Amino acid sequence: MALRELYHPESGRMKVAGLISGSGSNLRKIIEHGRAIESSKGRSPYQVVVIFSDNPASNAEKIGNEYGIPVVVRDLGAFYKERGKPKKDLTVRAEFDEGTVEALKPFNVNVAAYAGYMSIATPVLIDAFLGVNVHPADLSVMDGDKRKYIGDHAVRDAIVAGEKQLKATTHIIEQQVDCGRILMVSAPLDVNLPEGFDLNNKDQVNSVSDVHQNRLKEVGDWVIFPRTLEYLADGRYSQDEQGKLYFEDKPISQGLMLEAVV
């Protein structure tokens, strides 16, 4: 059975575009991880060569200035306003994505890291670059034939459902949101509920969920997202002719657990 690497190291250092819409905290960790590898080994297998944001109020310019990385900003809200269309109109989004792909062409990007990029990507953007995202839930958990914890409220949903542990997942960006092939699942974070926690108290549920999501970033997102890109750039991920993923030639069944490669 022939396997094909998702990225071939012999192509040179993997060039990453960091896509953000807000604070860019995940992107910072990606940049810092690459530079830490460079400091210790003399060369990192990947490099963030450009930062792209669809929101002029994001931290894109700040991060770009701090790390000396070029920045491209295209205002998605203004783009829709000019056309008199609602943001849910994905036909207009495809037009926007065409402009984004064109704007990123000079940087010869290999991989797009969706580091807090809050806009749905259309096939135009998905097909242009291999996309990698991190999601604050264990995407291997199923509810029937569907993934159980997807969407913006995955941490809250998991806590409300009674999950005792939370995990983060890196996955390939594919057309159905949060349903791309899994690359890595983080070590677990225990759910700690305060005394008197009331599932019927929405404010309390939201507050506890926010605390756990921030903690999960530290032990989950910020660990596995940079490492996934490192392993991808090293050529350790591959796929067969049916698109099934492998890590170091071993099939990934329910997601590569972090503990298996540390």
C-alpha cells in the first residue's frame, strides 16, 4: 500500500500562513515553538511566513510587528457591507476567499494554520492550502454517526453533558466545519466543578466553561497545535489512496494521542 506524505520535507522548510480573527494566542505559540526549535537545533522544519486576518481589529499587526512577519488584512465585514449581503452568504464568502488566496500567493504558502480564524472557509480557500485547525474538544467522541462536540460551544456542551475530562484536537480543514480528519488529540484536562454548581444557571455554566476553555488552551491547544505543525513539516504524517491518515506509517484510528509521541 503506497503512502504519500502530507508534506514532503525534501521540499524545504514548510511555509505557514497564520490565519487569525482575534487575539492570535494560538499563533503566538506556533511562532514561538518554531523559534525554540531553531534555537535548540539550528533550524525549524516550519516557518510562519505571513499572518492573515479578516478583522482589522485583531492582533495581526501587533504580532507581525513583534515577530517581524508580514501581515495581510482584509476586512470581511466591510467586504460584505459593500455588497449589501449578510455574512451567512457563502457565495460572497467564496469571492472573499478568492481575494485571500490571491493576496497570499507571493508568500508561496504550503500550509494554513487556522489559529483562531472565525470565518467559515469555502472550497476556494480549503483547496488552495492544506489547512490545520485546533478545536477545544475531543473530536473522536461520537454521538451516533456524528461528532458530538463541534461548534463554538464545545467546552460548554461537554461540561453540560457530564464529561469528566476535556481534550483538544488538531484536524485537517475540510468542507464540513469541525469534521476534518483528526491529526492529534491532547492529554486530558480534568473537569473541576465548583461546589453548588447548577446546570440550570446559565451564567454559572458559561463562567465555568470559560475557565475550563482557558485552561484547555494552556494544556491542549498550545501544546498540540505547534507540535502538529512540527510533525507535519517533518513528514511524519501521510495518507493512503483512500485518504486515511497515518503517523510514521501507522494508521491513526481515533486520533494520534499526544502521549504516544512525546
